[in-house]
Amino acid sequence: MTANQNLQVIDNLYKAFSTSDMPTVLGSMDSKIEWNEAESNSLADGNPYIGPDAILEGVFARLGANHEYFALKDVETHSMSDNKVLATLRYDGKVKATGKTYNAQAAHLWTLNDEGAITAFQQYVDTKKLADSEK
């Protein structure tokens, strides 16, 4: 895959996520994708999540259950070498249990295989903002 094709895969994933099109989001992932949430993130308890089903249950379902709303804002994707894409963005959310909102800086490092399927994800985020919103 070319760098532009990799960017398109990740851009399409973010567009699908913004419309809650989970079949498209999960369909862009390799069956053995390795997904890691940032250290100290409450969702990191399942690291590494292996496969789309583990990500759906361990990350996305929990985000939905724990948030009144959760959105990705200001997403910018950046092509890198070795089939990698870096996304810089912000999380905009409101935690149901506390009623607290947050707007946290984040980065996502994506790795794709030569066929364009996502094989790895690493999240980097301001975990203090996330933790403070949960208290």
C-alpha cells in the first residue's frame, strides 16, 4: 500500500467512527490486530486487546456505556514510513457517573499491512484528564 492509501484507510475509519458505523470500523482491522490503550488509561486493563471483537467489547462498548457522549475532534492524519499513520486529535466526552466533561489531547499510532488492514494501534492521551473526569 502507498502512504496515501494508508491515509485513506485511517481517514475512512475515523469517518465511520464519527457516524457510529462499527461494521466499517471493525472491518478495517486485521483479525489479529493488537490494540493498546495508553498506560494509566482505565481501559488499558485489557491490553493488549487482540482482534476486533475484543476491541469492540473491551474498548468501544465500555466507552459507550460510560459516557453520555464521546467524540473525536480535530482529527489530523499524518503519513509515516513502514505502513504507519499518526493521527493527532482531541477527545471530547462527558462521563455518565460523574457528569464531568473533558477535552483531552490524544495521538493514535496505526500500523497497516501491505493489504491495507490495520494490524496495530497504540493510543497516547492525557490520562490525567481522563482520570479526573472519572472521579
